[in-house]
Amino acid sequence: MAASILRLPLRLSSRNTGIMTRNTSLKTSTTSRTTQSRNVVSTSSGAILPKPEKTPFGLIRMTVVVVPFLYVGTLISKNFAALLEEHDIFVPEDDDDDD
């Protein structure tokens, strides 16, 4: 059910974008607001279409995305652990191992 709810905006926005045919021409002339994906690899005559352009996603871009979210996640978990300990919901026991 959650997946169908997430697909609802896509279905609503794709009503006015036109239907792709085998040779990738649009049946209607409306402007598409969604990201178009190409699921056709050959033309109607049998010629293979060129590869689509690939946007490189380098290590720097990945680092710029991952590091802030890891930092925010650690802040949230640290504050939540302090809240649990403050309300005595989860308090680790201090075991003295004097064997």
C-alpha cells in the first residue's frame, strides 16, 4: 500500500505527458514535467540507438552528500540516548569486574 501511495504523484503527473511509442515520438505535444526515461534501445527500422548521456557521480559529490547526513544522524542518536538515560528508560548497568 505504501508503494502505491508513493506512485500516486507519478501517475497524476504522467497523464498529460503523452505516451511514448516504439520510435520514441510523443503522441501529444504537451511539455513533460517528469523525468523521461528511455526504455527503447532500437528504432522501428532496427537501428540501435546511441547510449544515453551519463552524469558522473564522483567521490567528491558522494562525500558532500554522505558526511552531513552521517553527522546529523549521530547528533540525533546522541541526543535521543541522553533523553532515554535522563528518563531512566534505558540506563546501562555499571558492572564491576573485580575477579
